[in-house]
Amino acid sequence: MIEHAIVLAAGLGTRLKPHTDHSPKCLTEVNKKPILLNALENLSELGIRHCTVVTGYLGDKIETAAGSGHKGVEIHYVINEVYEKTNDMYSLWLARDVMEKGAIIIEGDVFFGGHTLKEAIYHMGDRSYFLAGKYCGQPDEVLLRTDNENRILSIKVLHGESAPRDEHTFMSSGILVVQPDYGTAFSGWLSQWVDHNRLTVLFDDVLGAHATDLPLSVYEITSRDWVEIDKWEDVLKAETIFR
């Protein structure tokens, strides 16, 4: 049973400006509930009692909002001091000791329903997996291609491009569950990239380079189970879905 979670919340949130000029992206509210507190409440319902939040931009405001714990979830903070020069792979590397224990990894801009993780954990058992929806054909998604049993064959970050769609193409929700064996291997892969000073990529790029090294699957969710909050239109979409 996984007992730890990691929330990656160091980013600048530039596409949500001017809202994020004075408030970090993870505190953006959907129906008056900040994204981060929604994640913590969902983790609490799962029985997760330890969450590491990686902060950077306006990290003091995150600590003020969430404190040392929320809804029974004890919060530990790790600070990415170079958040302006790095991406989420470096933030995750900073929390690699937690990941090696097995962890639920959540990007700090994902608003999701409480049932979403609960159902995935129930069905997937001791596997490592992405929660992912069918690929919608849009550019800039993280494309996951699977075999007939939803085991991932390739992972590609679609930087400004789109890709063909079929029954085997999915897009990441920004939620990844790793068991200790996978988390330990992933930690090593991240360290290799950090050692080579490749700090501006997404952690999905690192996974893509090792997509078939260890079993990693997709647990399929629907487009109404999560919203990645990048633009103000995404906030409005989430408020409609999670009304």
C-alpha cells in the first residue's frame, strides 16, 4: 500500500497571468477550492498521510495556505531554489527519496475528482501506472501509446505538434502512481539527467527514454475526471465539470 504522495508546485504559471502575478498556480481556485487543497483532500480520503510538496515560485504563500498539514495529511516541503531555470523533472528529482518508497505523483495544476484515484488504486493493485484519458488530438500533450493490455510502449511530449489518434493513444492527466521498484529506477534515471545538466525537460521526457525498461501501464479515465489548469478557460471548464 502506497503511503506517500508528491505534488509538484514550483512553476511560474505564466499562462495564467496576471492571476499568477501574486498567487502560485496551485492555489488557483476552482469553485472556491484551491487546486492544491483539492488534491490533499482527495489524498486524505485514500488514507495517504504524508505528502511532499515541491515549491519554488511564491512558495511562502503555498506554505501559508496549506500549513504543516491538511485534512489529516502531513505536509513536508522541498524548495526548488532554481525553479526559473528548471522544469518538473528537477523538482521531482529533489523529492526522489520519497519516490523510492512508492508514491502518487501529482502535477500541481491538476484538478481531479475524489473517485478518480480511488478507483485506479483499487483496480491496479501493485502496478505502476499513469492515469490517462484518450488522446484528443491536441498539441502539447504527453502522448502515451500502449499495447492491447494498456501497457505503455512509448511516451512522447508533443511540443507544439499533434499526433494521429487510435484506440492505443492516451494523454497523461498529470497523475502517476509508482511502486517502490519503479520509483527507485525512476530516481536513478532522473539522477542521470541531472548529472548531465539536462534540467529543463519534463519528467515525462525521462520516462519516454526508458518507456520499456520496466512495466508501466495506463489506467484509463474520462475527460470529466480531471482538468489540467493552464489557462483561464481551463478554470471555467473545471468549474463546470466539478460543480
